[in-house]
Amino acid sequence: MPTLDYNGSSLEVNEEGFLTNPQEWNKDIALFLAKDQEGLDELNDDHWAVINYIRDYYEENELAPMVRKICKITGLKLKYIYELFPSGPAKGAAKLAGLPKPDGCV
């Protein structure tokens, strides 16, 4: 299993950089993954709105929400969410949220 060096410890990830143990996630890890995996220097309030929503949804439903639902709940337009998460709203946001790769995500 691949690992990422994070503050002197190892984070286990899959071959695409998704955490294998979502319970290890915290906001500092999200910031690290944003920079290391997604090329983002910072996460703004809109990033956090998406990340927090999909984490909450996942904890309640054991699956990631559909992108349409992310737009509806956060009030953010799909085009803007793609700007926030360059690798895609489902894949990029799920990765930064410490969730498994969503089904249907290529």
C-alpha cells in the first residue's frame, strides 16, 4: 500500500491518493492533501463548505453525495466547484475530505 509522509508519520493511501483509513482525517491532513495531491495552496470557506458537507453526508449515508446535491446544499454553481477542485468535484473533494473514492468516479 502506498504511503505519504505527513509530519514525520505515514498516511496510507490507495494508488490514487485517497486515504485508506478515513478515521485518520483531520483539517490539517486536508490542507496537506490539498497541496500535495491537488496542487492547491490553500482552502477557502467554499472549499470547506463542500468538504464539510460531503463528510457529514458520508458519515450519515456511508456514500458520497451526488454532485447535484453538493451544488444544491452549498449554493455553489457546478462550474465554480470545478474551479475549487480541479480534479473534479466528486474525486477532488472526496480526496480532501478523507473519504474513499466515490463510486462512478473514473
